Amino acid sequence: MKRLFLLIFTVLTGVSLLAGAVKGPRLEFVTPVIDLGTIFTDKVELITLKIEFKNTGDQPLLVSTSRGCCGTRIVDWTREPINPGEKGIVEIQIRPAPHPHTISRIVTIESNDTEGPKTARITGKVEAPPSVL
């Protein structure tokens, strides 16, 4: 009786583990939030970033498009299939306005990830330079 119970328990545990396994490609950002820190208004310039992501799934990941919001320019992205465990990038450019404000940008990547589009966030702030006494 104990052996039958142990066999049933083992089979059910194995089935539940397999049901929870990742199926298909999965896009996961290496750093989902990129903090630019503080930029002073007299030092504002074009910022180029490479946002890295990884395929944490079990099938090749295909990025179909990348888009940025409010003045975020998408320069390029990895267009070839990204195998499980490999990384890809989206290269972007932003030029913050030269006045005090909070930077909050979103980059969206659409792919064959079954969970749908994924977003990375870029944050920071632009401030007036400290006064010199």
C-alpha cells in the first residue's frame, strides 16, 4: 500500500512540475528599469542606450518590432532568432529637454513571446546645476 501511494505521489508531482515548465519563447529584460540618475540642464546631450534582454524560454525568440514613447528613437534591435539562454538588444536614443523635469520613458518590444509585448522603463531627472558660491 505504501509503495502504491509513493508511486502515485511521484507521478502526480512529476506531472505538476511539467505543467509549470516554461513552454515557448520568453523575453525577459536583463535590467527592466534603467535609471539615468540626475542630469544637469547645462549638460543635456543625446543619450544612447543598449537595452539587453534574454530568451528564458525553451524555443527561439523572434522580435517583430520595437517602439519607444515620447521622443524615444529606436535605432536598431536584434532581428535574428534568439535561442534559449541567449541575449539580444534594443538600441535607443533619447535627448531630454534642457529644463528641470522627471524622465520617464517606455520601450516596448513585440515578439513571439506568448505572454505578449514586454516593456522596459527609463527613468531619471533633469535639474538645474548647483549654484557656485
